Amino acid sequence: MAHSKEDGEYQPWLRVDLESLKCIWAVKLVNRYADCCWNRTANALITVALSEQEIFYESEKAGNLCGYHGGQLSRYNTTITCITAIKGRFVQVLLNTTTILNLYEVEVHGL
């Protein structure tokens, strides 16, 4: 489970280290729907990169962008399919708003 500051923050994010290079084609975001907070997850930007530095400094380059889901995500889960498969080690979920990051699970789909 991922959770950010209780009073919210601008563009909270979560990063997954796959520990080796993978070819990523989709990311599934699972909300905390059973107990609370599913409505906090909105405007999700998914980026994939070879290194952590690339995530910080080049995450908005077209080659790193997996996909974007504008607006509120589904109460249960939302799968964001990459525009094209992207090779990388790090996958980042960034909520492009001021909110609390409150996900139950992140599933990265790839080889």
C-alpha cells in the first residue's frame, strides 16, 4: 500500500524498481476501495525509465511516457496501457494534482 502526507501534496508519486530491464506495456492501479479513499486517485501519469535520474529529469519526454489517465480513476482498478511498449527498469506513478497518494497495489505488466 502507498500513502503520502495526510494533508496532501503537489504531485505525489510512487516508484517501482523492477531490478532489471523489462519491456512494459501496461500498469494496473488498484485503489483502496474496501475501507476508504478511492476517490483520491486522479490524473495519473505513468512513466518508464532506465534509471532513477532519467525519471527525475526526463520523465515528460515522449519516449518515457507510458500513458496518462485524466480525471478520477475507477473505484476498484484502472489499467493504463502504454502508447507503445517501453523498455525500462523504473516505473513511476505520478498524480498530476494536489492530493494524497493512496493506492492499494500497483501491477506492472511486461516481459
